[in-house]
Amino acid sequence: MSISVEVGLLSGKTATVTTSLKGTIATLRRRAQAALGVGRGRLLDESGNVLDACAPIKRARLQNGDSLTLQMRRVQIIASDSAFAAIMGDGSVVTWGYGEAADSDAVQDQLKNVQQIQASVGAFAAILGDGSVVTWGDARYGGDSSAVQDQLKTVQHIQASMRAFAAILGNGSVVTWGAAHLGGDSNAVQDRLKNVQQIQASVGAFAAILEDGSVVTWGDYRCGSDSGAVQGQLKNVQQIQASRQAFAAIRGDGSVVTWGTCRLNRAVQDQLKNVQHIQATEQAFAAILDDGSVVTWGNADYGGDSSAVRNRLKDVKYIQATAKAFAAILGDGSVVTWGDGRNGGDSSAVQHQLQNVQQIQASDAAFAAILDDGTTVTWGDLLGGNSTSVHEQLKHVQQIQVLFHAFAAILEDGSVVTWGSSDHGGDSRAVQVKLKNVQQIQATRGILPPGAFAAILGDGSVVTWGTKSTDIPIVKTYDELKAVIEGIVTEKAVPNGKRQKTA
């Protein structure tokens, strides 16, 4: 016995879908996707309720002629150091890559109606539609939240340090887990974590802004967890920026308070008035004031000393940073750089080309600037700073994504150009013919290989590339991943090379 229903998209396109009453909602959904020529989504009934994909059609009480909606959401990809997690159109999750974070099999049945995902170095944390949280990956990096699972309700947002997570609940309280010494244990300040509005993280500490503008910190003291010396100044805080081991807070009057490894001296403190934005390298900060000038502090080798270019830092609109250098875009579209020359602090070789710059992206040690004519200028270390081999291809560039030592540019026609270290995705030749109609690119965050890029195409499928290490199963094949995403197959490749059935 069969049933026929009308399934429509928000665009107005509809299709009549027929399937057996003995099947599940997932079967009906797959038939609807095929009939409408779209990727994976979720079915809603006439009242807007989401139909459970695992439920039998009979239990859903559908009738012939019913009208359903196939709700589509753009695929979102989130990356840890060596793994990817994709939130599909139906709210399910597909993971792949290297290490424990790449294998979500143990929690797959829980990963439904996922709204957002946050990543530490080696784990993921997903917020579901009901405000609960599902975690997986290396327990040492926050992949196991069982100790606080009963507290993870009405979660609004999650922040991550290198090895720990902090979740803000609906009532403004905070729940933490992961490496205790790197922010996973907030017991010492738990009674103060009330009415929390936002949380910022360094590599091993957290800083929470409360509703009254005060700040609470915890984690490793070497990473900025100890704000005791400036606690009396942390009032009316509006935003916080973090370097690897320090924090800088902008107050409502535009002044700045810092703590951690990048301490302010009196002379610099007096200059920090009417601050609009702060950018950070690993060990230094740069603040843009409301008059367009810039004040810097911290380790001079990391861009903390801008005295050599201070007279040129006028009408600054935006600042980007590598690990050890800064690059500022001025109002006239020119660029001023300072910091470690080998890490992008010296742009003299390309200075004459840096005109009408619209945006700048930074890897760990190189910069890439997009000009208003769509061309690109690069400088810094040779692994990313030298794009000579692809210079002629870098035209009509729309956006650039970055890995540790590599860049990937999306062109106006949806194709992709890559350069830099092949171990970090700088060589995409193996998948070049598949890189068409690319909408977005995400990258793993690892400092060392394996490293990879993942590109979302217009049809919702994904293409990945990266490390050449043949002994590391870094990614699924294109066809396997495309099939999983489109819901065509039921087999999933897992990091250890085994295969197992998934629902």
C-alpha cells in the first residue's frame, strides 16, 4: 500500500511523491529530494512541525494529498585541528578527517536538529535545537562531557580554548568541561559566573563579560586567567580580544585594560583612548583609535613596537595579523606593515602593488591582499607569501580562506586557486576538476600536517584536499562524501579504515 503527498520548497517548487506506507520518513524525504533535484533537508508538516526521519510513515499519520515542506539549510562546516564536522540541511552531522574528532559514530543517533558546533583542538561540541549538547573526540580536549551532561540544558553559546569548552546557558550561568587546568574547571569562580553575556578564550584560559560589564577569568595563569591585578579596572567592559596568552578589554569609554603576558606600560596606557577595535598576534596587540591612528604594545618581535611606521599609521580602517606581524589597510587603500619581516612584517617588495586594497587574509606567516580589481598580492614567508606560480590565475578573486601555511581563493566563476605548502592544502590539483561553483571553503586549524581544506559546492556537496601523507586517512573520497551528504548511501568510511552501517 502506498501514499502520495505534495512536497514543496520555500521557492515555490513542488513535486508529488509516492512511497510505501511501510517505509520511514527518511525514505519519503529521499524520494522528495530526488524529485525536487535538491540535497538533504528535513520535512515539515502543515503545522511546521519537523517530522522524525526515523519514524515509520504510518506513525506520522500522513494522508494522501497532504502538503509537506522540504526545508533546506546551507551546509555548514566546522573544523578542529585535523577533522571536519558538517551540519547538513536536515540538522544531522557528517564527520571526517584524522583522529578521534573525525569519528562521531558513538553519538550519531544523538546528532539530530543540530544548530551550531564549536571545536577545540581535538574535539567537537554540538548544540541541539532543544538546547542540549553532544560532544565527541579526544576526552583530553573536551570530547567527553558526561560529568556535566545533566547541566547542559538551554545552552545558548559555546566557546573553546585549546583543550576545554565553556557553555553559556539560558539563565546566564556557565558550564565548563575538558582539560581542567586549561579552563575546563571553573569551580573556583562558579559563584561569580552569573548573567554572563559573552566569553572569549586564549589558548588556555577564558574571560567572561557579565551583564554589569565586569569580567570573570579562569584557566591557566600563564594564559591570562589571573586578572586579579586589574580586577578593579574591569568595569563597563564592552568587548575582549585575546592573544595566545593574554587578554585586552575595551571599556565603554574607549579605554583598554590588559592582563596576561602583554602588560601595558604607563606611556602606552595614556594613549589608549577612544579605542574602536583591537587585533592580536601571538604576543602583541594593536588598537585602532577613533581618529584612525594605532597604538601597539607587547613583544616587539611580534609587532608590539610600531614606532618605525607610526607616522604612516593614519586613517587606519582595518588591521590583520599573522603570528608575528600586523598589516593595516588605510583609507586610501594602501597598506602599512610591521613586526617580524619573515612573517609578513616587511611588505617593501610588493609595496608598489598594494593599492586599492579591499581586504587582507593572513596565514601563520604570510598575508594575501585582495585588490579592488579582483587581483591578489601576497608577501611573507615562502610557504604562502609567494604566489608567483599561480599569479596569472588570481583574477576576479572573491574571498580567500587560510590554513597554517596555505591559501585557497574562490574566484568569481566559482573555481578555486590554491598556493603554499602542499601538506596544508596548497596543492589542489588532484581535485581541481571538481572545484566548480564553490560557495564557501573551510580549513582545519592544525599547525602541523595533516591539514586540509573543505569546499562546499552550490549543490551542497563537498570537495576536500590537503596532506599528501598517504599513510594518514585524512578525508573521505569525493564520491563517498557526496553520497553521504546527498543521502544516497548508508555506508560511512571511518578513520581506522573500517566500514560500518549508519542509519
